[in-house]
Amino acid sequence: MNSNSRSGKSAFLMLRRGPLLGLAVAVVAGLAVLVTPARADTLAQFINTPTTIVVQDKTFTGNGTTPPGNLTIAPTGGTTFDPTSVTVTGSVSDGVHGPGLAFLGGDFARGVSAGQTLDVGFGYQATITNPGSFVISDINMTLNGAGVTGTGFIKITETAFADKAHTMMLGTRGIVVAQNTPPNQSFDLTLVGSNTTVFVEKDIFLSGGNGTAQFSSLLQNFSQTAVPEPGSIAMALGALPVLGMLWIRRRRVGA
């Protein structure tokens, strides 16, 4: 085979491989976007600065230092709580619930001992990045790695509002973990109304009783429902007169 034939064959193979190579590069790039980790902040940074964490189609921002929804810490019995010890990062969709936030470790994992209590409150807002197509319909909270001994317990209450002033409540719910309850618990808070932004206020209370109480992580995921397009609504409304005429004609025929 002469050099011209070899070079022609090489060019042909490059042409054939070109689209496949481009597709492979595109797939790898897409996977890289999917697995790119979300921003990670401390609880103090996220709430007080405040910072913004983007996870898939949701944006989460801390409420800041002004009440309501600011970071409040009330320890008793000699315990302490350092908000820089807790990591706040993104929690991707699990296939059932949408993306959200994860509150990890730190002094929550250290917990409280006998005779101690810890009450931590804070707030943040969740916003859909494509508000014209979806509304937030549900908030799922999952508590992992809870450990309770003696009469110790963990109580977490969550309330959702439609406004930053916390005057229009969309729903509230809570969980309690004691010695005889499962260490990992999950609940769904179904919201009223059609909201593209939700303000969440969370209260986390740990009591050591005569034992201990701690947990390793708290996951918060937000689900959404599609908003019907205006064209679909108009089409449905336009069909009502036709259905009415058919119903009247059927009654006349039957009479």
C-alpha cells in the first residue's frame, strides 16, 4: 500500500471517529456537570452572610441576621454550639424528591449529655430557577444517624411560609426521636398554594435528659409540580362549550 492510500485511509477513519469522539466528549462533559459538587458552607456562613447554594433547579439562600429566620442558639447545662462546625451543602434529587440541602455533623453529631439541652433555630429560602413551569409542592426532611439514650430526645419542627416576614404560613410539621423510636426518620410537608419561593424556618431541639442525644445529618429535599401552560388551559376552556352542546343534543335525542 502506498503512502497516499495509507493517508487516505487514516483520513477516512478520522472522519468516521470524529462524530463518535465528539459524542463521547459531550457525554463526559454532561456527566461532569451532573456530578459537580454543590457549594459547601458552614451553617454560620450560610445563614449570617448569607450565602447562596445552587442545586440542580433550586437556589437556596440563608435568611441573614435579621429576625425572623436568623440564627439563634440557646444551650443550657454547660453545653456549647459552634455554628461553624456544621457543614451546609447541596442534596441532589433522590428520584422521589427534588434537590435540597444537607446539614452535616459538627456539634449536632457531638450532641448533648445528661442535664444538657440545645435549641438551634434558623431560616432560609428555596427558589425554583424556572418559576414559569413549576411550583414547590412538598418538602421532605430526613434525619439520619440519630442516637438517643436514657430519657434524651430530639425534636425538630419545620414551618414553611410564603413570605420572608413569616406572616403567611404554608404548613408545619415536626418529628420526635426518643429511645424507643427509629433512629432514622423522614416526613413530607405538603404545602398549600402555588409558590415558586418558600421561606423555611427550622427549630432543632436536643435534650440529654438522663442520657444523651445526637444526630449525624439532616437532609432537606424540595419537590415540585408542573404548572399547566396557558395554551393548555385555553384549549381546555375552549372545549367546554362544545361539550355542553353535545350534552344538550344527547338529552334531546333521548327525550
